[in-house]
Amino acid sequence: MLVVDDDRDTAETTAWLLRLRGFEAHIALSGHDAIESARGRAFDYVLLDLAMPGMDGYQVASQLREMPSCRRASILAVSGYAPPEDPRHERAMGIAAHLLKPIDWDQLVSILSTPGGHADGPAAPAPRGLGMTHEALPSNRFPSAMSTLGDGQRPPMPADGLPN
């Protein structure tokens, strides 16, 4: 999975929480970085911030769709703004779903557990990470999930304080 967000803290926190759920997550901090990352590997999912300087998320989605490595990827738009009233524009750009920030953890897990990465359809089992289920998280919001895990303890962090 590729997490694309120009805010380093958001990208790293999102990737770290996805890794806790058993997903492999890579980070790109700009549209150009996302395109470069996709040249070297195929991604099943792309969490894509729409409001980025330089190359916005729609431009990134369009370019990713032209790349053989990402033609089958489920692109999930992530934005602080409401999705367009007419979702056909995003679908035409190859965007499977639109998530509002802060990301609703339950909604994201549901989408990632659904074949094709859409918000509807039959759910497949989600990958397990460190023996946790999403019900073990204290909240469906990333910031709260970052502060404590189900037993009230803070998650372990590497010595440098950055998620792996």
C-alpha cells in the first residue's frame, strides 16, 4: 500500500497504524514521490491526499492509472473536504472511494477488507496484525488510536521515535 500525503506526520502515522493491522505500507510525501514509488513496484492500494502542493491528488491518480504497476490498484482519496456531489468525476479518475480526514478507522478497514477496495460489496477477512482486531482499538479515529491500544498502553516506538 502507498500512503501519499504532503504532511509527514499524517503519512507516517497512517502508515504505522496500517502496519499494525498487517499491511505493508510505503510513504510518499508528494505527488512526484508517489509517481516515482510506483515506477519501482505495484501497489494494491493507494491512500491519496487530494490537496497537495505542486501535483494535486487528482493529477497523481490520473498518472498512476496510466502506469502498468498501478492499473489495478484501488485508489482511495483522502481529503479534509467533502467529496464532490457528483462522484462520477472521481470514479472517472480511477478513485474507488473518498475518505474524509481525520480518517474513520472502521471505514478504512472495511474498505481495505472488501475485494476491489470499494465501500460496498462483500467483505473479505482483513489481514491480522500483531494479534489485534480493529475492535481492540479504543476509537475509530487515528489520533486516538495513536495514543493507546486496547489495553490502555502506549504502542511501542523505536528508539528514534519514528514508525518503521
